[in-house]
Amino acid sequence: MLPKTDGRGRVNLLVGCALAWALVALPACAVTKEERQACEGYRDLVMDVARKADAGVTEQQMKRLLAAQPDLLPMVEIIYEQKARRSNRNIAAWHFAACMGDARERRSAR
């Protein structure tokens, strides 16, 4: 069944939003609760780094703070590169989506 239009071919906004939500939510079923929670924790870490960048912490200082976790250093580089053109919320959403995509790929490779 096709969504209802307003007579000029435009989809009703509520129907369009519901369809978009369904398309986004369906792939989320492919990841476990633990994977989703890990991605949410990662998103929170990204927000912390972005907020510290707003507070004046430089990229080099942040890298020194996270030196004990070298796997996080590429994330720091990406966040500081994205700060010039994205809001903290958009940066966190981008990293969350990337994490969820990685989780889906790992599950489909099994």
C-alpha cells in the first residue's frame, strides 16, 4: 500500500515520518542489546570529547589524555576534524551510526 498524498503528489508528513522511522528501525533489529549499548557508550564518549574540545582542550592534549587507549586516537582525530562543520549532536549521531553499521556488518559476516 502506498502512502497517501495531499493531491499534489506530496506524501503526508506524518506518514512520511512513520515510513522513515520504520526504515531506520528495521535494521536496528540486526544488532544485539549489548552491541547497541556499546554503541551508546561510544556515542557518550564522543560527546565528552566534543564538549572538551568546546572547552578549549586541544587535539594534542586529548590524545595525551587517551594515550593509554590507542584505539581511541583515530576517533579523537575525526572529532576534531568534524568540529569545524558539525554540531556536537551531529558528530555523536554520525559516530553512533558508524558504530551500529559496524555491528551489523560483524553480525552479517558470522
